[in-house]
Amino acid sequence: GEEVTDTIATLSVVKVTPGEKVTLIYWGMIPYKAKSGQYMFDYDTSGLKPGYYDLFIGTDDGQTRQYRVEITAP
């Protein structure tokens, strides 16, 4: 379809720890980059402890995607 340049896109980063409560690490907006024609965001993971994190990417039309990533020790 058509290129969407005016939606509100957000990123939530949640620490996943089995048996413990969920911990929100980050929430923020993902900006649209006109030069590339994409919504892009750089997130520095260097300060995160090793383990699993859920990334939730949402848009203002109610769509949400969840991705689980693992951060490993350097």
C-alpha cells in the first residue's frame, strides 16, 4: 500500500524475569525518518544486564508487535 508518514509509533522495552514481576525498562516514540522513508530508532543496549527482554512496537491505530530478544554478556 501507500507509505504512512504520520502515525505515532512507540517502543516499550520490558525485562523478562521468570517468577518475578515485569519491569518496564524504556518507553518512547519512534520517529519517522523522511530521508529513508522508515520509522527508525536506535536503542543502546550496552547498559542492559544479560537476559531476556520483550520489545513491544505499537502504532496509534492499535496494532502491536512483540519480539523477544536475548542480551548476552560481551
